[in-house]
Amino acid sequence: MSSLPIGIFDSGVGGLTVLRAVRKRLPHENVIYLGDTARVPYGMKSRGTIERYAVEDASFLARKGVKMLVIACNTISAMARERLKAEFDLPLLSVLGPGSRMAARVTRSGRIGVIATEATVESGAYERAIREASRDRKVEIFSRACPLFVPLVEEGETDSQIARLVAEQYLAPLREMLIDTLVLGCTHYPLLKSVIKSTIGATDGESVALVDSAEATAEETAQLLERHGLLNHPLETAELAEPTNAGASRFYVTDAAGRFHRIAERILEEPLDHLEAVEIWGNDKLKPE
């Protein structure tokens, strides 16, 4: 069981930020990534549709024989996590919990901003999770939907004048709220981090802390695997005692494989080991390129 892969899924390329962090934290783990690029973005769809897509995503990975599921999509985390817990008998972790707990730890004033998709904001999931993580500490949470951020990332517009104009439109109201912490409540958003950081500015002379849940999710993934006895420990050579089983990664998308390939290599800064275009709503046959 320990050598089975971790399954990570998202609506598109944003979840690659989580995969990158998981691979850095757990270099000996095998990973399978699914990006549902045919149906991105999820953030403006209904709960019922998001739940159906999420079950289809997770089912695809379960059929591949993964040992745990990581929901690398805040919209799915907010709208379908409970459905997935009920449907699948696998250890399950979503990005929403680790991100909320990190925000509660790093805020100085208790004034926390959350930017996310429309569905995530409307669900109120981050507000509930941050308040729960804050326990008795008083926090004020200001949420803002940023629907254009996902297509900007998907189009590669991560450091352009268009991205800066959109960021100013979205973030100006949060800047006026004097937040000291901003949760990037969509896994696409860290790819806009430089634009977001320069736009949101500082509060009381200190830069607003940007909470990217990828690293927190990677750490909690390691903890969860350890609790379940599922860590893939490296083999060691007799002479040098060096690890010999670096983890492998496989990537699957539901459309636009060439475009995903280009963006993924830019995000991961290395060639993809294995990429296939598949259908997940009926069979696993390759789709024509």
C-alpha cells in the first residue's frame, strides 16, 4: 500500500502548485494528477454540478489505485468535500483546512481577507474554517470573489498589465479594510502572487501576508500518510545509503493536453514524466488530440 500513488485533482492547472509542494515535501512518493481542463472553471457552477464533477474526478483516480486523495481545488473543497468523504473509503485532504489554519496562525490583527471563486465565497466555507481555527480569538473576515483570475492563469497572463488592472479592481476594497493577511482561496491564485502582492500593499508598515495553502497542504499530507502508515520510505543502497526510489508523477487531463503541457512545465520547472488526455465521464479511453 505505501508504494501506491497519491491522487491529486483540480479543475485545471492551479492544483499543480499543490503537487509541486507535495513533491518537494515528499520526494519519494508517487503521484497521479488529474486536471479536468474540459470543464474548467468550476467556480461559477452550481453545487450539484460541482459535486458530480468532483465524484467523477475522484472516481478516475480511485480506479488508478491511489492510496489517498488530495483535493487541490478550493471550490471542490468548499462545495463537495463532505460528498467525497461519504463516497470514497480513502484518506482525504482538502486545501481549505490547511489554508484556514495557516491564516489563523499568521494574522497579527485578526483582519483577514479571502479571495476565491464565486462558489467558494458564497459557500462561506473559509469564514467557518478560519473562525474554527482561531478558536477564542476574535477575527474579522472579508471575502471577495475574483472570477477572472482563473482564466487569466489558464491563458498564461500571470504578470501582465491586464492581470494588474484586474487585480486592482478586485483587491482595492480589501486594501481599504486594512487586512494584514490575505488567503489565496483558489490554487490558481499563487501563480498571480507577484501581481497580488504588489497590488494589496502593506498594513501598518508591514506587508500583507499571503497565505498559499499548498505548503500547508503538503505538510498535512505527510502527517496524514504517517498516521495511516502509508509513507513511501526510500530504499537505500548497501554502500552509500542513498535513496533509490524517487517518486514518479503521471498527469491526466480531459482536454487541451498541449496547452496543459506548456503551462505545467512552466509551473513545475521540469519536463512532465507522463501526460495523457482521457475521458472521465464514462471510460478511460484516450481522447483525440
